[in-house]
Amino acid sequence: MASTTNISIPTFFCFITIFLFSSLLLLNPRSALAQDEEWVIKEAELLLSFKSSVHDPFGHLSTWKNDTSASSICSWNGIVCDAVSSSRVSLINLSTKNLSGELTSSIFQLSYLETIDLSGNQFYGEVPSYVFSSSSLRHLNLSNNNFTGKIPSGISSGVLKTLDLSSNILTGEIPWEIGSFSGLRYVDLGGNVLVGRIPISILKISRLESLTLATNQLVGGIPRELGQMTSLRWIYLGYNNLSGEIPEEIGNLTSLEHLDLVYNNLTGGIPPSLGNLTHLRYLFLYGNNLAGSIPGSIFGLRNLVSLDLSENSLSGEIPESISQLQSLEVLHLFSNNFTGEIPAGLSTLRRLQVLQLWSNRLTGQIPKDLGGKQSNLTVLDLSTNSLTGKIPETLCSSGGLFKLILFSNSLEGDIPESLSSCRSLKRVRLQNNKLSGELPPEFARLPLVYFMDISGNNFSGRIDQRQWEMPSLQMLNLGRNRFVGGLPESFGSDKLENLDLSENEFSGSIPAKFGALSELMLLKLSGNHISGDIPPEFSSCKKLVTLDLSRNQLTGPIPAELAQLPVLGQLDLSENKLSGEIPNGLGEIESLVQVNISHNHFRGSLPATGAFLALNATAIAGNNLCDLTTSTGLPPCGGANAKRSLIWHNYLVACILGTLAFIALIAYAVILMNRGRMSMEMKKVENLEDGLTWELRIFDSGKVWRSISMDEILGCRKDENLISKTGDSVSYRGDFSGTLFVVKEIRREMVMMSSFPASFWTEIGGIQHPNVVKLIGVLQSSKGLGFLVYEHVEGRKLIEVVRSLSWERRKRVAIGVAKALRFLHGRRSASRLVGCVSPDKVIVDGRDEPHLELSPLDLVGYETKGFVSSPHFGPGNNLHVYIYP
């Protein structure tokens, strides 16, 4: 029997379709392959057009060549082609390639392009409206560039899913048309200078999942309509000037995982509706003016990992129901007005790592099981409250506690033995309590502790009969206790910077081995019963700034070797039994600003130089001293003959000062004349290769810099000379005639500086101060490309080293910066102080001396929000002062 084959209808149509398609290919004179080649040529032309408009100092686009094959284009650096049609460019990723220039429209004409990432470069100018014109673009990231101006208005896109314009210099209001980007899932406009209110039109982006508007200057209230955007999972509105209350409607966002409203001017209470946010993991409301108690509904958020309500005016008790937050890892409730006891339920939070409740009005005892074996506690700060009782034995049972801050309470009893064996500890602050007993031997052998302050307690006993082994120790304060006996010869650390043993009952002599503390900056031994001589070995402590040996029983003379301390600023030897004459060398220490030698047995004359010229009577009282200058109120030295000598001395001093003033006047006139010439001596160079006109201004009058050329400056731009690269500039090291210099390549600032008058450059070129990096010259082109030429300062940027600096070293840096700012403020009009001094513009040399590396744009005007003892960089990268006790 013959077999039959049944062909299904779908299979039949499939054969027909293949047949017809093949026939069309045969009949069509322009094959599909030819069309693909034509498309590749078009895309290559657009990409090469973009390349020609971009400055690429490190050659990241060197693979972009005039090769029009599809395989070549898809292998270009930063280019990804569509997986289906390998000849179509679908992604451009040129993030952090140090590219600069203005955006051109070419790459936005690529018809199949879905993703553009140009973040972390130096593109400048306004964001052009055509960046939103592509019908295929899904993801656009222009963050961390130098774009200025307003966000384009009159725009719309229904396909764009990601828009990231963060960390630029965009100004103006958020355009109302933002609501027409109906397809957006992710919006980040943070880190700009945007003003005005949050537009309600944003409500139209119904599928938005992440909204970041943080670190701008937005005002007004948080729109209640935000509560209708139920797809939101992340909200970042911190670091603005938003006011009013937190809308109850936020509680409708049941998908929300992260809510950040920090550092605004929000008032009222915390809405109980936030308890509806069952997926919430991070709740940050710190730095506002919120009042009232914490709603009980908050403690039902079982997924909460971090809760920070600090720096508000919240009150009431912390309820025991906080124990329900079993996922909690970080709890910050400091700087509020909470009262009552610390809830024992905190001991049951096994995942809790950081607990900070400082600066409240809490009472009672620390929960006895806090920090138990099942705990993960690493940071505990309960300082500045009214806590009583003993320190619990369990605090370090988990073995991970590294920061214990309990100062300014009323805690009593001994230091628990468990803390003495807590080898994870790094920072211990127990000062200003009522703790007593002897210091446990093991407490002096904690290997990681770098900061220990137990001052202001009732500790007693000897500390010299134990072995101190604290190799990491930098700061030790045992002051204001009842320790007795001699001073230890060593504390087991060669890193010790601050040592305060004042206000105890120590006796004996000062160990000569203290002179081996090469990093020592502060030594306070005042208010003890120490006797003997002042060790001349102190002269080896070359970093010593403060030496306080007052109110002891020291004898003998002041060692002349103390004059070898190069940075000594404060010297207090008062109320001892010291004798002899004051070494003249002390008056030659330029850094010395405070001296107290009162109530000793000194005789002879005061040094007629330095800090001794400005001493008041109380600082020298109770001695047998005389004065050569009559500036201190002491009797003149040597009677009538001395008076005649004094007249001649004063006459001679006046003549010398008059002569110096005359010389200074002449020098100033010469400088002014040189400045005048400086502003007019400007080289203009035509570069035939790039068709640019270059202008080179040299401010330094030295012959070396007068002969430097444009080619020698531009020739420094090599990878081996690279010093640093940021979103704003690139710095290179140069060597001209054996003299090092630094070339900083900039674009955004040079565009703004191109219109400055010659008088401005004359003034800028004349700035000379030891704490300001000298600007040697400026090289700028007719198209806004520019280079600043600085003197070379060996050191590292403050932003890189500040975390490793001790308090005294930070203080020294801060003083140097203050000197520079005072000098600059003295030169400039207050109405023009509008710029910024940030930690990446401060170079700290090997002597901890800071040097401000400011561009001319900074010197048009600047502001500083203080300096750091513990670094905190707020909006705009300004420096903020947070000086912790």
C-alpha cells in the first residue's frame, strides 16, 4: 500500500514565504548585504563626527578609524552592536575616559542606539535638547561632567527609561515637561544647583521606580501627589531646602525600599503612615526639625536595615517595641531629646552593628546584656546623657567591638575585665564619668587602640609598674584622675602624638625617654608633683606644639635645647621652682605664640624678641626678671646706665625699622612696576596644526619662567607625567631647566576666564603666600582650551590624607588654610567672595603645611564653610567643621 504524506497548512505557508523572499533577493539589484554596508558607512560617519568634536588626551578613541566594515565598528572601544543585527550600534559606553568638549548631535542620530553613557568625563556647555530626540534611546547617563545651564524644556520622550544628569552644574528649575517622559524608570538630577519646587507634573511618570533630586537648592514642600507614584522604590530628596511636613501620602508607596529626606528644613512629626511601608529597608530623616515621639508603627517595619532619625528635636521614650526590628543593623537616634531608659530590647537585635544614642537625656543603666555573644555590635556611642550604674561585662562578648564611646555620663565602678581583653577595640572614650579603681593591666596592652581617653574619673593606683604595649596608640589622656607614682618610660608606641597626664598625683622626674617620642605634638604634665630637671632630650620632639609642665616642683634652668623645637607654639612652665635665665633662643622660635613662666625663680632679662615682646604681666609675675624693652611692665634692667642704654636701644631699633620700611616701600614699588610689565608681556602663538591662536601669560618675573614656551608646556601631557585626573581637570608634572612645575589642563573654567581683563591677571599673578601654591602662568587657546602652570609642591591632597591625620595635625593644616584665606580676604572685595575651597584643592606637604592650589576662577571669589577635624563633605563639596570633643 502506497504511503501518503500530509503537509500541514502552517508548513506550507512557511515554504511559500521562504520562496518569495528568495525570489525578491534574486530580483532586487541591491542586495540586503549592500544595504547593510551602506548603513555601516552612515553609522561610521556619525561616530567619527563625534570623535572629531571631542578632546581625547589619552587616546581612548584611537581605535575609531575610517574603516567602514561592520566588524571593525563593533570592535571600536566603547561600542557594542546589536546581538541580532551585528551591524547596528546599540550601546556607547565612554564612561571615565577623560573626554571633553561640547556634545554634538551626531551620536544621537544613530537610529538603533539604545544606551549612551558619557559619565565621569569633562563635557561642558549646555545639555542640548536633541539628546532627547532619538526614538530608540532607552538609557542616557551624562552624570559627573561639567554641563551648565538649564535642563532643556519643551522636550518629551516616551521610550527613555533612564535619565542621569547628576553631579553637573545645572541650574534653573526642573522643567514642567519632565512629566512627559512617561517611560522613565530611573531619574537622577542630584548634585546640581537646581532651584524652585519639585514639579507636580512628575506624577505623570507613573512607572518611575527611583527618584533622586538630592544635593540641590530645591524649596517648598514635598508634593503630596508623590504618594500616588506607587511604583517608587527609592526616593532621595536630601540636602535641599525643602520645608513643611512629611506628607502622610508617602505611606501609600508600599513598594518603597529607601526613603532619604535628610538635611532639609522639615518640621512636624514623623507620619504614622510610614509604618505601611513594609518593604522599607532604609529610613533616613536626620538633619531636620522633626518633633514629637517616634510613631509605634515604625517598629513594625520588619525589613528595616538602617534607621537614622538623628539631629532632630524628637522626644519621648524609646519604646521596648524596638526589639521587633530584628533586621536592624544601624540605629542612629543621637542629637535629639529622648528621655527614659535605654530599652533592654536592643540587646535582642542580633544583627545590630552600630548603636548611637549620644546627646540625648537618657537615664538609668546600660542594658546588662547589650553586646552579648550573639551580638554583632561594633560601634557603641551613648555619650552625653545621664546614664548611671556600671559598664556591662557583655559589651565586647561578640569580639567585634572597635569603638566604645561613653563619655559625659555618671557611670561608676571599675573597667570590666572583659573590656581589658577586648582586642578588637580601636577607640575608647570614657572620660567625665565617676569610674574608679585601678587600671587593669591588660587595658594597657590593647594592640589596636589608637585613641584612649579616660580623663575626668576617679581612677587610682600606679601606671609605671606595668608593661605598656599599645603599638597603635596615638592619643592617650589620663588627666584629672588620682594616679600616683612615677611616670612610665614608655607607652609601647612610637606613634604617640598627644599625651595628657595632667591633674593627677604623679611624682618623680620626667623620663628622658620621652624625648624619643618623635611624633609627639602635645605633652601635658601639669598639676602633679613631678620634680627634677626638664629633660633636654625634649629637643628631639621636632613636632611638639604644646608643652605644659605647669604646677609641679621642677627645678633647674630651662634647657637651651628647647629653642631647637621648630613648631613649638605653647609653652607653660608656670608655678614650679625653675631658676636661672631665660634662654634667648626661645625668643627666636617663630611659631611660639603663648608663653607662661610665672611664679618661678627666674632672673635676668627677658628675650627681646618673638613671643616675649607681647607677654602680659600675669605670664611673668612671681620672678626676678627685668625688661630691655619696657613692653611688659617689668622694671628696666641695670638702673640709670640701663635707662641710657635703653634709650639708645630704642633709637637704634627705630632707625632699623625706618630703614626696613623704606626698603620695603621701594621693593613694593618695584613689584608694582613689574606687575605692570607682567600684564602686558603676553605671547601670542599661531598653531598651524590645529588652527588655534594661543596666549601665554607668565606671572613669575624669574628668568627661568620668562623663557618657557608653549611647546614645553603642552609637551608635558604624557601618561608618564600624569599626577591626577578628576572630572574637572587633569594634572601633569613638568620639568623645565631642572625646575619642576605642574600643568593643569582645564576647559570649563577657561571658558569663563577668557573674558577677564588684563588688570585681573595682573592681580592674580601678584599673589604670593607660603600657604598658596604660586600660579606661574596661564596658557589658553581661542577655543577655550586652557592650561594653568603652577609651582610644584611635593605632597598629597588633603582629601587623600585627612582621615589619617591626628587632631593636632588637622589643627595645623586648618591654621595654615586660615592664614591663606585671611591673606586672600585681605586682598579681595567681600562682595566677590562667592567661590569654593574644597579638600581636593589643598596639598599637604611632609611638614603638614597646607598649600591652596586655587585657580583664577576661585580667586574671583571664594567661600569656605570652615575646616575639618573629622572630614565631612556636604553639598557642593564644601568643607564643614565637625570638631568632636
